[in-house]
Amino acid sequence: MKIVVRLLAGLLLTVLLPLTAQAADDPFIGAWQLDIARSTIADNPGVKSKQFVFAPSADGVLITETLELLAEDGKKHVSQIPYSYGQVTPQAGPGIDGLLVVKADSHTAYWTAIGGGKILSQMQVVVSSDRTQMTFRYLWAAGDPTGSRFNDRYVYVPATEG
């Protein structure tokens, strides 16, 4: 019985240690809360709160997004967005069928949304070196050729329990 327990413990460590190392090296990992006051959103659909939780997964990173809209009286929408750096990751949600996330440096990534085989938009995501802020900024969006929303900036801060 002791051999089985040791084998299982060893197997568990083999799986968890690379994920722990990945999390330590990736400044995006963690819980982030939208700071609406510090954000610039041209057409805000009435966001009451929004949180991203970036967690290491066996295939890369899994984001759990929780969105609460003012008009929906406390109803929260929860969705999951998987990705692996450097490859298009299939998406199950509406709107996009693939997401490509590429790191430019240790604190900057570019997210490219793909739908129907075409690029729909690209965002720059930057985590400050002190990990006090994560900023999303649209660089390009097929649905908005005027560029008016390119000034939008979504600022997230580390989430606190509460």
C-alpha cells in the first residue's frame, strides 16, 4: 500500500511542478478585477463587474471570466477561455472559433480572435512589472473599421476577496 501511495504522490508532483513553475513565470496568472473608473470604454454595455481568473492548465492557460451587467439584477455570466501560447486554440463560445495568444515579452501578449477562418480583432495585453495592473487595448477590429473604439482601454487590478 505504501508503494501505491508513493507512486501516486510522485505522479502528482510530476504533473503539478511544471504547472507551478509556469505560474511563477507568467505574470498573467492570477485573479484580475476590472477597474471601471480607470478604464476607457466608449460603448459600455452597463458592466457592473468583471473578473478574469487566469489559471495554469495541462494545455496552457484557462481563463474563467465572470461578468455582471447592471441591467440583469445580479445575474452573473461565467465563461471559460482556454489558450496555449503560440498556437490557435479552438474556442467553444459564440463569436470566435479560435484564439491565438503570442507573448511579445515577459509582460506583453497579443491576442488575435479568429472567426470563420478570418481575423476578427487583435488586442494588446500588458501586465505592469509590479503586477498592480493589467491593461487590454484593441489594436484592430474588423467590426469597427472607423477605429473609434481603438482608444478603449480596459484596466484590471489584482482581485481581492470581499
